Amino acid sequence: EGVPEYAQFFESFKNGVADSVRGFSHGLEVDFSAFDPNNYANAMRVVATENGNQRSFDEFGTGEQQILLMAFAKAYAQTFSKNSLVLIIEEPEAHLHPLALRWLKEYIYNLCGDGLQVVLSTHSPDFVDMNNLDGIARVYKTEDGLTHVKQVSKSDLVNFCIDSGVPENKVSERGIGEYYETKLTPDQAKGFFANQVLLVEGETELKALPVFFRRLNHSLASEGVEIVSCGGKNAIPLLWRLFSAFDIECKCLFDADGGCGNNELCRLLGISQNQITTSESAFVCGDRYAFYRYNFEKCMKAQIAEYEVLLEEIRSNYLIKSKPSEACVMAKIMDKSSIPIFVFQLWDMISQGTEESVKEPVNFDEFGSYGFGAYDALDR
């Protein structure tokens, strides 16, 4: 510690560790011990103290080990390295509390300003930052077993948006990252880790559809599907463009509200006003889109004979009145034989190209207008 550069290194490392664990519920301090004073740089060992008790490095969890290593790399780069270092971190979110994870993300991004180039391999949507659009690479495997990498630059995304109908004066390379940063939530960013996303308007479908599918013994996770709530019909096109640019298959579900509803969305999906206004069905399902003639509630009412009775039971017994809560509870308590036809149609659309889709198709005409007995017939 009498050597100035090592003293500086140690002080920088110690401060880096203290700074990096601010999101932790316990304190973490460090010191060095050297087995060979003649070869200090290669022999020094990190000794960590947690709440006053000395711990060996191996006693810490993966998350804490990564914190120590990142602080070490930062201090080394600041003190000794004249050139940039590359720090590669595998799953930095491992074993961390959610708040500590978000703090770690901030810390890692700050590292990039201290002479470090950081490469992350992550399964956490918290690390997907649209401000760092050029640095996002989607790594995935296809059915042929090959690994693919998809990177989209700001100019790529701008061109994709323009090619899919966005006016040129409404999008720019300078602002597209900031635009999507304000639009994309961590829950929506889960779509980056899916093979297919089902874009829905709001919370009602997000909460109720997975319950319906589970009751029919279908798993969205096993199909690699993520349901993404867009927070309104107007946001579906912008998320469709983002995920599609990264080669993620998108399918859309929305309320037609008795008319086209959203001209941009319909144009994007190739749906005409006439298709909606002339439809006599409460629900229309294509290969990559589906829409309610009016909305979710009216479709449920049209396809479930006991809908009003169930709704009154839910409001009386569960004391809830929000539409997403009502839909979720109804999906849980209704008889399986009464599950509406549109749920089966949606699953068929989602599972196209999977093992589910090659099963013998169901003739829904056998079940009448309400779909009674649909589950048992499908099972047969």
C-alpha cells in the first residue's frame, strides 16, 4: 500500500464496492491480502467483510461475486489500463433482489464511462434499455437448431418504421431511442425473450387469457409466447414495429368497437373497414390478428349464456368491479364446458406451426352459438 498506484487502486476498488452495494440490504467492505509480496499483482486475494464478519469469496452468492469483480475491473481500468477493457458479464441479475438488480443496472451503465466496454448476457427485461438500442442483440435458436443474432441499429428501426407506414417527418434516428424508452415498460420488454408475442390492448386480456389457456391445459411458456399489454389500441402499432424489427413474430388482438377502431392498426394488419362492419360474428380470428366485433365483455356475453349470472356472483362474493379482475375471476370459476369459443380460436392462432396446430381441428359448429361442451368435445 506504500506504492502510490496500488494505494490508488485499492482506494478506488474499496469506494467502488461501497458504491455498488447501495441497493443491498447489508454492507460489504473489502481488503486485500498478499501471499507473495514480491508478486503482489498476481497473488493478491480479495477479502470481504459483511456486517463486520469476514467472509471468503466463495461464501458469497453469484450476484455479490459479480459486484466485487465489476468493482475490481473498474478500479483496475481507472488505475492501470491505458486502453479500454472488455468486461463480459453472464446473467448479472442472478440471485439479486429486484431493487438491487435495478441499482446494478445503473452501476453497470456507469462503468461504461470509466474506460470499460461491457457486454451483458441477460434474461432480464430490466436490462433492456432502448436508449442503448444499438447495443441490443437478440440471440435465439430456430427450429433447425441454429443460433441467430439479430441487431437493429437506430437507422434500421427508422427505416423499418417508414417502410411499415410511419411518415418520414414523424421519425428520426436522433429521437427514436428516447421515444421507445418512454413507451416500453419492463413488463412489455419481456417480449424480447419470446418467440412470439400476442399484443393486446390492456389488462383484461393480459389477466384473463392465461387463466383460460391453463384451464385448457395449454402453456404459453412452453410455446415461447408472451402476452404483451400495450396500454391501449393506439400503442399496438408502435410495439408491433419494435418487436417485428427484431424478427419476433407478432400477432394482435384488439377491440373493433363496431368500426375499424384504429385506421393505422388496420392498415398495418391488412384489415379493411368493410371486413369489420359487415362481420356478423362477435369475434373474428385470422392468421396473425383477431378482433372483437365490439369488445371483450360483449364477446363474452354473446358466447356465454350464464355471463350475467356469473358477473353478478363475482361482484357480490368477491366485491370487485374492475373489468380485468372480473374477467380473471370469471375465467377461474366458470365451468370448463362454458369456456367461450373465441378462447379456442385464439389458441389455434397462437399455436400455428407448433405441435398443437397439427391436432385434428375442432368443428365449432357442433357446439351451437354458445360453445357448450366445447372443452369435452375438444378433449375427445
